[in-house]
Amino acid sequence: MAASNKSKASYTFSIIGVSLVLFLLGAMGWIVINGRSLAQVVKEGVALQIDFHDNVKDESVQQLKTILDKQPFTKASRIISKEEALKIQNELEGEDISSFLGYNPLFASIELKLYQDYVNKDSLEKIIQFVQQSNIVSHVSYPKTIVRQINDNLRKISIVLAIISIVLILIVIALIDNTVRLAMFSNRFLIKTMQMVGATRWFISKPFDTRAIINGFISGILSVIGLLLIKSAAEAGVPELKALNQPILLTLLMISMVILGILISLVSTHRSVIKYLKLHLDDLY
């Protein structure tokens, strides 16, 4: 009875320990997912400015917009008329520049938003060449310095997060392995006794492996619940985080947490059983 209670306690501590470690890994994964979403938002916020020659017909501008909307790099496009451009400039200047100059010096344009994969120097230059093939276009520009800084910073952040993730995964595997092996330590005499009465390795390991799968699943579920609670609390405090939601990636992360918990618990448990089966009785003390 005492041995049974000791075994249950060791399994309980094992589940809690594995859950906490998986939660730590899941939290890191959630940060990486949010970072990726934030990078997408930032890059897709960059606009390509397409200016037209003066007195270009509205129909010609609309035709070019239609062509651009069909391109794989276009996320969104918006026509800015001369009048709208003047209104925007007046708000920036704080005065009516057309009254001062006696005419509207601005031109119609298209604001072109691109998908994140195209927001880099090489792709942007190719897109500019494509747009400038139209004889109604006078100038195409984008904030080069901002794009360069965004890509440089995202590259550095990605490298740092990748290194941290790899190190964390190795630590998680080691911690879960040690936690499970410590839990199995209390069962070493039971394992050896079963072997001494003639039980096969498969017969001995089967109940422990089954228990490991159940414990790993429970640990994974508990870690997922913890992650969802932290996520909800964070989004309640910072509502803007909701805009970064990636349901598919988050679901894959949670499934991975459960699977990882099951696999590491199963492998560690099976290794421990085999280890104790190979030891002599005197070595168990």
C-alpha cells in the first residue's frame, strides 16, 4: 500500500514537472509565433508610392490598378486622386498650399501594399521595373531606409530566437527525461521482482509504457491549458495582441506540446525499465 502511494506520488510529481517544462516551451513558441505575425504586419504596412504624370485620365489610372490587383505581389491598392493628395498634404502642412501657390501641385497616385515576401530590396526593384513599363507612371518610390532596417532587424531577431529555441528544446528534453527517470526510480524493485518471477521484457514494460503515454498526454494538456490562460491574460492586458493571432500555427504548437510530452515520457520510461532490467539486484540499492 505504501509502495503504491509512493508510486502515485512520484507519477503526480512527474506530471507536474513535465507540464511546467512543456509550458515553458509552449510560451517560447507563442512568442515566436507572435513575433512572426508582428513582422508580417510591419512589412505589409510598407507602401509603394506610384505617381502619375499630370492630366492622366482616371480611366488609365483605374486600368493600371486593375492590372496591379491581379499580380501575386499585391496585397491591396488604393487610388489617391489629386484632390485627396492635396487634402492630405494640407493636413500635414497645416495650411492650404493650393491657395498659396494658386494651383494644385500634386499628382494622382496609387498606394500599393505588398505581401511580406516581396518587401525586400530585390523584389521591390523588380516590381518598380514592372510598374514603370506603363507610360502614365512618372515615378515609383518606397521608404528604402525603413525597408532595409526592417529586414536587418528581423534577420537578427530570427537568428537569436532560433538559437534560444534550439537551446530551450534541448533543455526541455533533458529536464523531462530526468523527471521521468526519477519517477521510475521508485518502481525499480517492482520491475526487478517481475523479471525474477519470469516475466518477459515486453510484459514488464507494457504497463509502464502505457502509464507513460497517459502521463505524457495529461502533462501536455495541462501545459496547453496553462498556455491558453497566459495568452488570454496577455490579450486582456494588451488587446493589440489579438491582431497577431495565428490560429493554425497556435493549434499546431499545442498539438506539438502534447505529442512531445507523450514521446519523451514514453522513451524515458522505456529506457528506465530496460536499464533496471539489466542491473543486478544489489545495484538497485
